[in-house]
Amino acid sequence: MRYRRLAAVLTLASFSAPLGFSAALLTPTRAHAQSPAELAKARTLFKEGLSLEAAGDWGSALAKFEEVGKVKTTPAVRYHMGRCKEHLGRLNEALGEYRIAEYEAQQQNAKELEEITKARGELEARVPKLVITRGKGAESAKIELDGVAIGESKVGKEVSTDPGPHRIVAKIGGREFEQTVTLAEGESKTVELVPPEGFVAAPPTPDEPKPVDKPDDKPGLRVEKKGKGALPWIIGGVGLVGLGAGGYFYLKMNDSKKQLEDVCRPDGSCPKSKQSLSDDGKRYALMANVGLGVGVVGLGVATVMLLTGGGDSEKPKTGRVHLNVLPGPELKGVNLVGAF
């Protein structure tokens, strides 16, 4: 166990050194253990990212740091991802990276905490703030900012954005109007959404009338169209299941009967050791009778209901079904009599 712990510490130390953290304080966010090959690749990518960052190629540097983050994300990795996004003009995203990096650095007491906190504070002063309110006529408007819905908790409150133009859409009653606002770095603006002159919200779309069945135009012929409902089909389905179960137990009964015929004497006496087999055969016979009975009744009732209009909202025609099931150790018979 001691050797395993030592190996783990050495592995962490080998990766954490280029990122500026001590091995004892490094807390990776990945749940799985990284292989030596993955760690070596991550170290190489991190060094490449630093070189690209120094050369001012922020887009390529960000791609390198994001690849490192797939193996192991540390406060240092997040900090450099934030720096790249900041220089690419994605200030709001960069601020999020700084804040997470700062929190993680505080938890680990990292020496880079001061640098990260400074970067976060300086960027917060540069990020534009936008406040969106509802004016007269837009009290119930649903609001979108650059295609993303703004929740009620954000209406009337500061929202951090990136510098540049932003599109605000207000949706009321199926129609919408929009406003565009441009913010510079560090600027704060309030936009009140007011419908333009002549704007009228669309009324709610009425439900389409259901088509009415027309009777046949032929004289002397009356056409009735009624839905059968689901009940006959449900009963029929139960009947099919019953028939299947009955057939299954009928085969089991025959199997038990054949086994008894091989060991029992002509006078019908069987060895005591086969008594359980005889009992099983009787039980299978009873269950086969019940299953077939349920199946025949279910199919019969479903057929009668379908033919007589059963399942309609109106009173169905008169129909009768009578079932005779003869239980016993063997399958005696099932009789079904119907009238409708």
C-alpha cells in the first residue's frame, strides 16, 4: 500500500509541476485515473498552449488548453482558458472561467490564487452590464437575448454580456417585436421593452372544428358511424393470452401423462415415487381448462361486442354468451354458445 501511494504522488507531481501546483494540493476533476500516456500528452499540450499564448495566437492556444482539460482540469488550466477567451472578446465566458479557477484555487490554497483573483477583478470592470425591463404593453412579454430566453429572475436585473451589438426579442400573444442595443466595454445600459406603434398581439388560435360525418346520399339507406371503443380489443387481448396459457399447460399435461404411461401398470397403479408427477399432471389439466376457458370467453365477448356495437357510448344491442368448462385431471372440453 505504501508503494502504491508513493507512485500516485510521483505521478501527480510529474504532471502538476508545469501547471504551477504542488502535487499534494492538486485536485483533478476527472473521476478516472489518467494513464502515463495521457498525462504525457497533456503536459505537451499545455506547453504548446503556453507558447501559442505568448505568440498571441489565442484561438489556437485555447484549443490546446481545452484538450488538456479533457484529461485533467486544474485552476491553472482554467485560468489560461479564461485568458484566451478574454483576448478573443468572449469576456463573459472568460469571467466565468476566472471565477471557477479562483474558487478551486482557494480550496487548494494555490500560490496562483492572487494572480487569478487580480485577473477576475480587472475583467469584471470591463464586462458590459445590460438591464432589460418591460414597459407599457409588454407586461406579459417573454424575452430572449441573442436567441436565449431570459428567465423572470433576470428581468430588471443586471445581465453580464460581451461588448458589441445584442438583439432583444419580446414575444406577446404569438407575435414579436425586437430591439437592438450595442454596449462597449465597461458600459451599463437599461433597455425598456415597449411595443412599437400599431403593434397588436395575435389572438389565440381557435381550435379547429372536428369534421362531421355526412350520411350517404342514397335514398332509403341510413348510415350509422360509431366508434367501438377500446374495451372489446382489451377483452379480446385477454382472451388471446388465456388461450396461449391454456395451450401451454395442455402441452405440459400431455408431457406428464406420457411419462406416467411409461412407468405405470395397465391397471392404473403407479409407483409412489411418481406421485408428484401425477399431481403435476392434474394441476396442469386444471390450469389448461381455466386458461382455455378464459381465452374462449374473452374472444367470444369481444366478438359479440364488436358485432353488436359494444363499447359505444350508446346502449349496445342485446347479446348473450354462455360458456361451459369441464374441469378435471384431463382436458374434458369447452363449449361456447352465443346469441346476438
